[in-house]
Amino acid sequence: MLVYAARRILGMVVVLFAMSAVVFAAIHLLPGSVAHMVLGEYATAEAVAALELKLGLRDPILVQYWRWLSGVLRGEFGQALSIDQPVARLIGGALERSAALGGMSLLLVAIMGIALGIHSAVHRGSLSDRVLTMMQYTLIAIPEFFWCTVAIIVFAVWLGWLPATGYTPLADAGLLQWLRHLILPVVCLSLGLTAHVSRMVRSSMLEAIESRYVLAARAKGVPERLVLLRHALPNAMLPAITVLAIDAGILIGGIVVAETVFSFPGLGSLLMYAIQNHDIPLLQAGMLVVTAVYSLATLAADLASAMLNPRIRLGAAH
Amino acid sequence: MTAVAQKRRRRHVPLILVAGAAIVVVMVLLGLIGPWIAPYDPTMFAVRSRMQPPSGLHWFGTDEFGRDVLSRILAGGYYSLAMGFGATAISLVIGVPLGLIAAFYRGWVDDVIMRIIDLMISLPPILVGLLILAVTSPGLGKTIVAVGLVYVPIMTRLTRSVALSVLAQDFIEAAAARREKTVYILWREVLPNVWPTIIVEASLRITFAILLGSALSFLGLGPQPPASEWGLMIAESRPFLDRAPWIGLAPGLCLCVLLVAVNFVGEGLRDLLDPRMQGRGHG
Amino acid sequence: MADALLDIQGLSLRYATANGSVTALDDVSLAIPRGGAMGLVGESGSGKSSMLLAMLGLLGKGAAVTADAARFDGQDLLKVAASLRGRRIGTVFQDPSAALNPALTIGVQVAEPLTLHRGMNWREAMERAEGLLAETGIHDPAAVLKAYPHQLSGGMKQRAVIAQALGCEPDLLLLDEPTTALDVTVEAQILDLLDALRARRGISLLLVSHNLGIVDRICDDLTVLYAGRVVEQGPCARVLAGPRHPYARGLMAAMPVISHAKQRLTSIEGNLPDLTVVDPGCNFAPRCPFAVPSCAEPQALAGEGDHRVRCHRAAQTATLPWPEQKNEAPASTEATPERRPLLEARGMSRRFAGHGGLWRSLDWRGGWPKLAPRKSVVAVDDVTIEVRSGEVLGLVGESGSGKSTLGRLLLRLVPADAGQLEFGGTEVPLRPSSAFCQQAQIIFQNPDSALNPHHTVQEVLKRPLELFGIAKGAAVGAEIDRLLDLVRLPRSYRTRYPHQMSGGEKQRIGIARALAGRPRFVVCDEAVSALDVSVQAAVLNLLSDLRAQFGLSYLFISHDIGVIAHISDRIAVMYRGAIVQQGEAAQVLRGPHHPYTASLLSAVPVVGSARSQADNRIRLAENPMAAPGEKGCSFASRCPQQLGNLCRTQVPAQRRLSNGVMMACHLPDAQLETVALGLS
């Protein structure tokens, strides 16, 4: 298990290094000079030259990369171009708020998705299973930004129950106010993913229920509730965890969209801001941080399924 | 195999497949001929009829510039379809051959291809799109390419895993025992067995491609105004949600209908073609 | 039966499918006395496994079970089955790897019924589980208790499954093909265990199997099922000594038996009937060589005493010989196989690298990655073998012995690490010519996997014809017809897809494909192992006929020594990558035997002598999973005659015995003679 974990963590580090190079290369090697991107298409040649000199853009690309990477390794992401603030501080605050949003959504998705998936599998073919299946088929396909738009119209504009936009820190406004800003985005983000997760859990649970070992458990006289909980569920959870990790990636996309709609000051909004304002240092750092967060989620999922799977945890015997 | 199993089974075509396919066909037709049957010029400003609610004249109302929302929707359906089908086609064209090659050659070829794929997968899907569209000027073509690239790893992995199981079968060894050429083995022996799975995945992938493409458009990284891409239309309607919700709701609902219908087709095809359900003779 | 523990009368099972209602079991009756053992025998599709599930009440929703009476110890079984499962009726399913939950430890799985039905707490239950594992012959029960299924060998897993079925001291043990997934030497150990349990605990058994030898070894009574109906029932010894229903007779005569190795096998033509249509008469009549019009009348299970047969003509047909099969091969040239070697392999070796690429080959022990040499598994180790023109060389060994790899090495389908290969007197390079491929072909085990599901028979056969330049244009059609004639399939099969054919038919197409290029040498890799006995007989006969007709040479690979004995001129015995013994078939079977060959031969339960044979069985040394030493004899760790240091440290050289048999064993000749069997 330790060997496996060590291997996976080392793999993640390798991936992050590779991603830092890809992000950097994409921004610096693709057509269009960085200085033009920052200053706009109609900048004067002098202005471009001055900026390139200031940002060290005339150095060889590898030198630039090393300068950036060594900074990142020391925890220094530099100064944002469009606002006079250190990138690290901007990202730190945004990450915290996005993490609250993403964490709550993922938790909701996991609980609801797994519960509904198990329910559907156990009651396969029943009315509730068929209704849930149709809902899953439908909800998977509806984009978050549609839900966000509808939610604002209904709950903020028409009913006026919840705020349409913004964010209040937990420390300032208290739990209730903090939650009021989070409810709509969290629910909007969770609908599609819950459908997806419950669908996957249903099929892996069905596979477990139809397996020989479940038949064998029934032949041992194990009561049906224990057959499901003790014999089928642990095996059905393995694929569910993998699906949750994949959905964490989709969730990140949803967060970018939802933060934009709800004007939520998180990492997604910050990334969009960096793109719109051509703030290269901010963009590079933001992308790297998002990738790192996603890698960590994948790593956590891998380790969790390794814990659940004796084949990986103990290694094959022969 | 018993005599029962020898009768060719007539598979039951799922209802959702029929319903979904019917809607998709209608929406594709509307998307293709939409610009010509639109009641108004979708780009024509009419300051005097700004933000009019739905009526007999303007079924879906008008937007903040007085443009007819229905006409804009009809003119913009094409974008979603192009993103869905185009991006899926790109992921197929790149992903399927890569998967086949990795599965067939194994060894270092497999290692190299799959490590690159792992790397691509370790980036959350939206970041690939953001990265590409942040550094180039946005547009329909680039959105399609970005979304297509996002789904290449999925196609490669799927093709590889199905191809590996096909390649482990004895009829492949029988072909090797005849010294068949690689191209023959991949094209005639492997591909026909891989297709059903790929078609199902591709049809499901179209839904996600439209989803991601319209999300990127919504973020302003797709087709640029005055294009009436539906995601973009929703984004542009946001300042007027309180006064004129129909500007955003109408394209939103159209997008949902299209996506749900496409997804129904995909799920229906899966029910129909699921490789696990395919009739292989057993005792 | 008055004192019967289990008494089932007229049980029927129907379930709904897309094609209509299937009658899987029709009026099945059987009774087991306390302490008795009943064998339920039939081929696939006979409904024998459904019978167990019907008794347990574990069939899915769509299944309708009815019975005139179903009594278990006086209770109505169909009503109370749920309360008997795991308490008074224990069950052992076929494949222990599938029947054990991969996510739970063996201990939890064995102890679970005790906690549920005996009210024990987990600690008591675990202690009891340890005792149960010990009782089933597991040597380190405390360790196995904590192990997960994937850490155990197949035989150990099946012992654990039996232990969990025994926990609540059931009166009846249901066994569904309990040894089918196991090697024959392990199978023999499990059968010993079942026998011992019966004697010790007085437990009743219902054993479902396709293998008559196993049933004869374990059971008192026998029920033969055909397509959901009991066709013959009675005491094991009497039924097997003189089967009276034509189906049971055919089944017996279809089994290859070591003692009558060269007898032509009986095969039963045709396929199982369509179970969606209930045939009021005898449902075997369409395949029966003795059928007459009156067979369409309903038949009753009748007979004197306890030996009952569902055939109104049983008395008349019992004395009739089984009619000769049609399509007999033309004049046989079998009598004089040429002695000239066709294929010679010297020093063939093949290792397989461990899993994973460079990444996995990093060694993490000691906390810091080191590049370690990859672990590799020896599949074939320095094998020298020859196949002569027109002869069948049988290659026998258990799973993982490397026999399939050796077959592929001889065809150059797997590149050899070392060794030379000569075919027809010329060296075959690692990348052989098309001419070699045309002459050396292969037939596979699994008919489902051997044919591409998307190609018609015509497409399958056309390809090699064109590739090897056998026929072009219009001649192709004629050649395909000729091939279909050869394998005795109707010409109309040209347009069929694999899923439109039965397993035996698919296997014939596989044979036709191998023969299309008119080869001289064919590797038959477990070519009949996936087939039912009656179909297996037909395919074996076909292979014999084709070999006689064309003077083919076969390398016939099988784990089944009965099949090997039936078809082979010479036999090679393989153990862990090495040939331990090879020679003329009769000599190898008669002895002296290599200790491994002896254990293999003694492990096969043979109908008629299974009991007595079990008493004389050669038992392998304990701890069969002990890793073989890098040096020394690969069989040393299991060998009952092991000589100690010599066997463990030196690889025995091949030497020729006085009867011409090659033997790789350190035992002196005189001692080899004592590795006796009582089989001749």
C-alpha cells in the first residue's frame, strides 16, 4: 500500500511538472507575442519593446521557464499585471472560496448520487427506478449555466428568497448569510453530476448484485439487507469512487461557469478575469493551481479505492 | 447453444431512442435551414421594439436591441450542432487510431501514447479549452478543436481497452498464424468488433461536446457577437434577467431540448448495442 | 422414499424470455436418503444447475417453480427454502474465484453464517471458522482467515467455500460442479475431502456435474438429465455399468477412457431441443438412433426396482449395438505412420516478462527507487521435442504448465528466447515464411473466441484460400464447399455468422479454417475442452478421420489425460515448463511413470473403478503452492518420492529407459518401477 501510494504521489509530481511546462509553453509559444496580448493589438512598437524588456520576454524561453518555475517552487508566483497585488495572495483567497463551493457540491453529489444509485439498483425495474432513470438521462444533459440562469430568475428575481450574486465571508456575516450565497451555486452545480454519479453507481451496484458471490451469500442465508450492504456495496463503491474523481474535473468546469454567473469571487472568476485582462502571471499560476487541486482529487480517489481494494492494498500473492 | 438461441433475436428498439432521434432530426433540420425560415433578420436592430415579451408577432419576444429571439435561435442552432458533431468527429479521428495503435503494438509505443493521454487527462476538461482559447482569439473553429482535443483521451482509452480485449481473442491469433498484415488485422478483424462500443460512446460524447462548447461560448470563449450561439445568447441576457427573462430562457430551453434529445439517442443506442448484451452463443 | 431427507416429486421450472416461455425443468423427481449422495448429471442446457437454484429458491423473478411435492425433512421445501439456506442446506458453487467476495476476508466469509444463524459473536465465529478451515484441510488456517480470496490458490479457495458451507452443520450439501475449475490433481484432493466429510459428518450430498467419473467416485445414486427431463435414474454402479436410456448410453460411449484408448468414440448427432416448445413425447427422439414413430407418445420414468428409465423401448434397444456413424472416413492410413520427423524443436525456451513497463520495474524496497531487473516467469524451459509425419503427439499438463506456450513456440506465433526449430528438414527462422504458416496451423480451445463474430463462415474460409493461393475466383466457392463437406457441415452454412451456430459447429469451422491451406502440421490447443462430452466425441472422431485422410500430424494439447490417451500415438507430459516424460503412448500409460505422470493418471476418476482407484491414489506432497526452486527439479516440492538434496539442487537430465521412454527424473530405474498404478 505504501509502495503504491509513493508511486502515485511521485506520478502526480511528474504530472504537475509536465503540466507547468505545457501551460507555460502554450502561453509563450503559441502565435501572438505575450506583450501584444497584454497591451492589445494596436500597441506601439516602443511600448511592446519596453514591456518585453520589463517582463524578461526577450530571454530564451527555457530561461524564462526556469525563472518562473523556480519562483513557483519557492511559493512566489510574482506580481499580477492588471492589479497591483501579489498573485499568491489573490489566488489564496479565491481558492479558499472556490474550495467551499466545490467541496460542498462534491459532498452533495457523492451522498445523493450514491444513495439514489443504490436505490435504483436495488429496486430495478420499479416505478421509482424508471422515473429516476428518466431524470438521470435528462439532468445529465442540461448545462449548469442554464440551471444558474433559471435559479437566479426564480429564487432571486421572482421569489427574492436568496441573493443572486456575491459572497460574504463566513467570519464576517455568520454561517447563515454565508450559506445563503452558497446554496444556489451548489445546487445548480450538483444536479447534473448527481445524475451522472447515480447512474454509474446503479450500474456497478447491479453488476455486484448479479455476481456469483452475491448469489453465494444468499445461498448462505445472509439476509437481503446484509447481502446488499456487506457483499455488494463494497465492490460497487470502487467504480463509484473513480467516477467521483472524473466528475471532480467536470465540476471544476462547472465552478468556472457558476462563479461567473453568480459573480462569486472564486478561482474560476479569477481565471476568467486573468484571461479577459491578459494577466499572464495570474493566468499561469491559476491554471497550475487548478491542475494541482484536480491532481490531488484524483490522487485521493486512487488512494481511497486502493484502500477498498485488497488486490492493490495487499498486492497479488502469486 | 440451444435451438432457442439460434433464432436471430429481434432486438427491442428503446422508446427513448426513437423519441430522441425524432427530436434530433427535427432540430438538425431546423439548424440547417433555420436562417432561411427565420421570420425576421436575426441581426436587425429594432430600437422601438426592445425587450418585448413573447407575443404573436415575436413568439419568443425580442432582446435588448429589439432583435427577434426566435429568429436568432433559428440562426444559432447551427453552432451547437457544429460543436457537438465537429468536436466528436475530431476526437474520433485522433483518438480511435491512437487507441488501436497503442493496443496493437503494446510495449513502448503503448507506454508513450498512454503517458501523453494520462497527461491530457490530468488537466480538467475546461482548462484545456480555457488554455487554448485564452492564448488565441476565440471563434467557432477553435472552440470545436478545443472541445475535440478534450475528448481525445477518452476515445483513445476506450478504443484501446476494447481493442485489447478483441486482440486477446483467438481469431486474432488465427490471423497471425496466416501472417496477415497489421492493417488487415486492425481494419478487418479488430475494428468491426470495436465499432459498436465506439458508436455508443461517440453518441454520448456529442452531448458532452455540446455542453462543454456552449459553456465555453457562455464564458465568451466561443463564437463572438453578433453570433447567436445559444450559450452566448444566455450569457448576453444576464443583465436583463429581471426585466426580460425570455431572452435567456428561450435559447436555454432550446439548448436543453437538443441536449436531452441527443442524450436520449446515446443512451438508447447503448441499450441497443451494449456489447455485454450482444448475442454470443453460450451453452 | 420414506426416510428420505430430500424428496422432490414432479418439479418443473418455467421462465419467461423474449422468445416465449422456456421449460427448463420438466417433471423432475429425485430423492436423497439421510447420509446419501445423489449425482445429477447432464450436459450444458440440461437444467442441472437450475435445479439447485430452484431448490434454494434463488431463481430470479421471472421463474415459476412448481412441484407435486418437495419435502426436506418433512417440510415443504419450496415454502421454507429461505429459512434452510445456509442453516440446513449448504451450497458450493462452481468457480470459487467467482463465488468468494473479493472485498471480504476468508475469515469474515466463513464466520458470517455462524454469526447469523448460530448467534455467535464475531470472535467466537472466527475461532470456529479457523477450526472449519482446518477441517477442510487448510494447513495454516489462522493465516488463511485473514487472507483475501485473491491471495489463495484455486484449490484453497474451494476448500474455504466448502468450509463456509459447512459452518452451520447442514444436513445437505449442494455441490454445483465443485471441481470443474480446478486442475485434476487438486480436483482429486477436493473429492477426497468430500468423501471424508460424508463419512465423518453423515452429511447428504447432491452433486451436480457433467463428469461421470466424479459422480461415480462420490455418489450412491445417479440421475441423468436431458433437456430438463430425467431420462435415467438409479444406483450409480448399476446405471454406469449398464445404462439403458439411449442418451445415457451415448454419453457413456462418448467418453474417452484411458483403458480403451484406441476405441472409436460414440457421438450423438444433433443439438438440444428448443425448450420453448414442450415436446409431449420423448424429447431425445430427434437425436436417437433407435427412435421409432411411437416415441412421439408421452414416456414415463419406469423400470424394475430403483433403476428407472424414461424410454419405452429400453428393453428392446439395450441389446442393440449403437449404429455406426455415417460419414465414415475413407480408408485409414493410421496403421503405418511414417517415422520421419516432420517438426523438430531443440532447446526451446521462453520467459515472459512481469507486468508493466519501465515504471513498474522500479524497485521501491528500501524507500528509494532502484531500477530492478524485471521479474520474469519461465513458461517453457529448454524443451526438446519432435513430431513425426502423420503422428499425433499428445501434450498433457495442468494449467500454467506452459503447454499452450510451447504449441505457439512451435508455430512461431510466440518468438522463442532460445532454441532451434526445424520443419520438414529446414530451419524455421523467427519470422517464418508464408509457406511455413500455410503448412503449420492451429485449432483453438474456445469456439466463441476462435471466430470473429462479424465474419460469415464464407469470409472466414475464403481468406486463407486466397492468402495461400489455394483457390482464386470461382474455384473459391467450390473449395469452401469441399471444406464444409470435410468437417461434415451442410453447405448452406456458408452464410452463417458465429452466433447462428452451436459450439460444436463453430469448432468445426475453426478446423476447416486450419485445414484451408492444406497444412501438414496442426496444433490442437485444448481443441475439445470447451465442448460437451457428446460433441467432444464427434470432434475427436472428425480429427482422427482427417488425420487418417490427409496424413496430418497433430500436436494435441490437453489437460485431460483421457482425451490424450485416446488420440495420441506418443505422449509428452509437461510440468512447469519442462517435459518430464515422453514416449510411445502405450508405454507412457503403462509405466514406469514419472512421479508427476503417476499422480496425474491416478487423479482422474475413472467410471467403474473410481472408488478403488481413489484408495490407491498417489497423493502429492503438501503445500503445492511452494515456489519451485530456481535450481533443481521443478516437481521436487510436490514429489512424494523426492530424494532430498539431489532433487532440489540439480535439474534431472532426460534419459532413455529400456522401453524407449524419455524420462527426466533422478529416481533410479528400479524405483521408478514402483511408482505403480494398477492401471494397464
